[in-house]
Amino acid sequence: MNESLEALRGEVLDRIQQSNSEMEIEQLRVEVLGRKGKLTLLLRGLADLPAEERPQAGQELNQLRRVVKEHLDERLKVIKEQSKERALEEEKIDITLPGTRWERGRAHPLTLVLDEIIDVFWGMGFEIARGPDIEDDYHNFEALNIPKDHPARDMQDTFFVSNDRVLRTHTSPVQIRTMEARKPPLQVIVPGAVYRHDDDATHSPMFHQVEGFMVDRQISFADLRGVLTHFLRQIFSAETGVRFRPSFFPFTEPSAEVDIQCVICGGKGVVSEGQSCRICKGTGWLEIMGAGMIDPEVFRFVKYDPEKVSGFAFGMGVERIAMLKYSIDDIRLFFQNDLRFLRQFG
Ligand code: PHE
């Protein structure tokens, strides 16, 4: 083999080895073996050689052509193999990596208790109504028989939005709104937020009440007792003692304060030898809600005839019931959104 052919062989094989992409290999193939490739031109040039040199030179050129082709094919195979491996490596999914944890939410304790309360009244045929948090003086006070000079209007308790508008101090205005809009028979509960200027371990400036009322012909105090006793025994326990104490509300007559036997001492008033119960202060009873027969004055405001219809109403604090059910001693825990507290429920 002559020197120039030897040099060409060395150069071409080197460049094949250094190629790193399919494109480079194809370019080399064209450059050396293509129609105008270096080797092709040399083969064509054989015709110009003297006849006796031709067989030898032809053999060497063809041999080189074969070697170059083999190397190109071999290198192409290696390059394809490597790029496949690289792709596999890059696209690898590590299924042993831990996934992203989904935090599981749960209902707020007040929602849990409210749902339970609604459930029991729903079971007795009550429907649910709602009213505005910002009330006018008429619905929050006047029509509930709380005239302008009544002590229940004490500035200390009411948040005023304007002269005539307040943040409702109780859910009772929804009694008025419902009766204004509809005729008896009515059997309604009203869950919702209420607002009072008060803030300590057992009072929050915003808390929740469930109002309830039933209006029809011949509704009596016995109906009130039956409904509330059933309700309280469903919420607390079937054996819970329930008692009605005379009380006063401007919008009910007669009025009562409803008590249950203490959930801590079971009504005994003492927890252990001679130690009086902290929760009921030794009385054995816990005040749980206000109630009474709807005052005839209230019926006159909504243009019902008190000679024809009668009804009862009651109102309870949701936080208070939740606190007694779960032994929570500070109402502020409900509104601090401390997950360590909230995770204990539901
Ligand atoms: N509205 C009263 C309160 O907020 C509760 C109540 C409702 C009492 C209905 C009697 C009848 O304290």
C-alpha cells in the first residue's frame, strides 16, 4: 500500500473513532464513500494507472473501502447504543422516592357539634332557616318586645354598625323574619353567628347559636319540654336529667332556663370526697339554653293572632355545648386555629 493511502486510512479511522453522533458518521460516510467521496474518486482514478499496477491498487482500495465501511457501521452501532443508554438514564423514574403527602383535613369541632344538633332537630321535622348577621334595630330588639329603654340593649353588649344597625346579638331576629314571611305551622331551627361585646375564657365576641321555634294551633309548654328533653338526651346521654327553671326573656312568656345534669359529676355536685365540682360549682346542674312560649306581643308584631296560634322558642350556644361535650375549658381555643387542638376532633 502506498504512503498516501496509508495516511488516508489512518486519518479516516481516527475520525470515525472520534465521531460522537449519528450525523457525524453519516457526514463521514458521504465524505469518504459517497459518490464524490475520497475513496470513490481514487477507485475511479484506477483507470489512469498503468495496467500492471491496477489489480494490486484496486485490491488495496477495495479492502480499505470495506474496512472503512465496517468501522463506520461499528461506530454507528456504539453511538446508537450510548444514546439509548443516556435516554434511559435521563428519563428514569425513581419509584422508591417518597411521594408528596396529602394532608387530610377534618371538620372543626364546632362544625361537628352543629351538624349533630341539626341532625337531631332534622329528625323531629324541623327545617333550617338563616338570617343576616347585620340586623336592624327592629328585628334584633323592637319586634322581640325589647323596647328602646330595655336593659338588654345595654351598649356594653351590642356592637353597633350604625345608628339603626347592629351585629345581631342573638339568632332570635330570624324568628321575626320567618314569621313575617310565612304562615304557621312553622317548625324551624336557625344556626348562625352572633356577636356580643364580651371576651374571656367562656365568652367570645363572636359565637354561635341555634335558635328554634315551633308555631301552630295549640302548641304548649309540654311540646317544648318534649322536644328539648329529647334533643338534650340525644346530644349528651339518654340518662341525662333535664330541668326547666323559671326565667325571663322579653320575647317569651312564660320563660325558662333549661339545665342538664352536670356532665362531669353526673349531678352529684362533688367529684371526690368532699371536693365540689368545678364545672357546675357544686350545684349538679348546668345551664344549657333559654326557652319559653312565644310572647303574644311578638305575635302581634308579625301580625299573627295570639288567640289562634301559640308557639315555643329556644336558643342555645353552640360553643357552650361543644365545651361541655369535649371538656374544653376555654372558648378561645375554637378560634385560634391551633392545629394541635383541631386535630383532636373528628
Ligand atoms: N335569644 C336568647 C339569648 O340570646 C335565647 C332565647 C331564644 C331565649 C329563644 C328564649 C327563646 O339569650
